[in-house]
Amino acid sequence: MAQIFERSSNALARASLVLTGLIVIAVGLALDGLQRSPWVTRQGQRPDQPVPFSHKHHVQGLGLQCQYCHVTVEKSSYAGIPPTKTCMNCHAQIWTNAQLLEPVRTSWATGQSLVWTKVHDLPDFVYFNHSIHVNKGLGCASCHGRVDQMPLMYMQNTLQMEWCLDCHRNPAKNIRPTSEIYNMAWEKPAEDRPVWCSVGDEKAGTPTAQAVNCTAKDPSGAGAEVASLQMPTGAARGLAGDVAAAALPVAPTYKKFTSQDELGHFLVDHYKIRTPKELTSCEVCHR
């Protein structure tokens, strides 16, 4: 019987298998790169808005705090979009005829809300709570970037699951004192800029983070001042003297930190932040 295939067919078959495998790998890498690209994540894109609102002008230039516009960021899952009245608090007095602000004046006159394009838009199946992150020491800039330097708002991070997990696996690298949550220019502690923290008594019904007090100024002077308090001459002794002595304020004990790793683990412990092993339910993040 005549041979149907040439001897070279075996080599061609092997080559085709290798080529097919390479094509599958290339397609997989291409799709992986595509789903991480700004075309999918919208990272770095500046969507059109009804009014080109400049965070740089309002935050860095005028010194407005985040909470002035985003009023529910500390007590709700949603940070909140300011109503037209918030804009008109100022613009009823300044730039009253600016063409740029015509949509704001029209909204105020008609009572119809401005339709803003959401920049940080998570999928519907993802549940993100702003209040818990803010009250547990995660600064605005950690997720949104240096908003105070953005003339037009854009999304700095991908907001993909791997980005969220990277923080949740080691939150210590991003946690900061709650007093610095809205400080866009806050820098992590170092040898030349240490941070001192003390722990007070926790109060029922308040976030655990409020029991921790941190400062960038050396508090040792305050402790010495309290320690130097002495009972006045001729003060009563015995029980009355003991009661008076007990009433003297006790200086808090501060701990010095010169690295983000040390400060972060200290705050994670005292802010009562759950570890990845304690997050056993998918419903924490997924609806």
C-alpha cells in the first residue's frame, strides 16, 4: 500500500502543535494585558463633565476640605455628590456671570440636578464602604491620588480586585493616623520626620481609631509639664491629699515611629482592623 503521508509530516505535526501552543499563550497574554489596560479600567482618563470642576483650584488653591462637598464620607458607604446649593454658596457671590458656570445657575433656577459622570465607578456586584475605610485610617489620596493636584478629575488606580487585595493583604503599608486622612500631602514617617502616637481609652459607640492620638511634633515637653505639677504648700494630707493627687491629669505615653511598617502595624492593631484570615465571607465586598 502506498504511503499517504510524507516522512516530513511528523515534523510538520510537531511544529503545528508548538505553534498552536504559542498562539494560545500569546492570545492569553494579550487578553490579560487588555483587561489591565486603561481602555478597560479607564485609568487616567478624564471624562467629560457638565462643568469642568477643578479640584486643584478648590482644594489646593482655596483650601476647601473634602467633607465640605462629600458630606457623607465619614458616615455612609457613599461619599456623596454635592447638591447645586453647595456650589451656589460661593458662586452666588463670585463668578456670577461666568459662562463656564451656566449649567450650575440653570440647575439652581430649575431645580434639576447636574448629571455628573462618575469617575470611580465600581461594578454593581462590588460593595465599597467609604466610611469604614476613612474611619480606619485610609487616606483619600491612597485611593484617589493627589486630588489637590488634579485640574480635571481622573482615576489614578485601576480599582481592580487585585489592587484591592494588595492592600487588604497588608493594610499596614497604607494606614495613617485618622488626623491625617484628608491631608493630601501627608508623608510616611521616616528618620527625619518621626510620628508619635499614644493610646487612650476607647469609648462605646465611637470608632476605635479615635482612641489613638498621633502627632508629628515631639510631645515630650507636654509630659514634662504635667509631671512638674506639685501640690501647693500646706495642702491637706491623708485621704484628702490622695484624692487631690489622683485628680491630677496623667500624661499619655507616646511611642515614636520612624517607618511606615512600624506605624502601620501599630495602627492596624489599635484600630482593630481585621486580618485577611478574619474576612471569611465574600459578602464583605460582594453583594
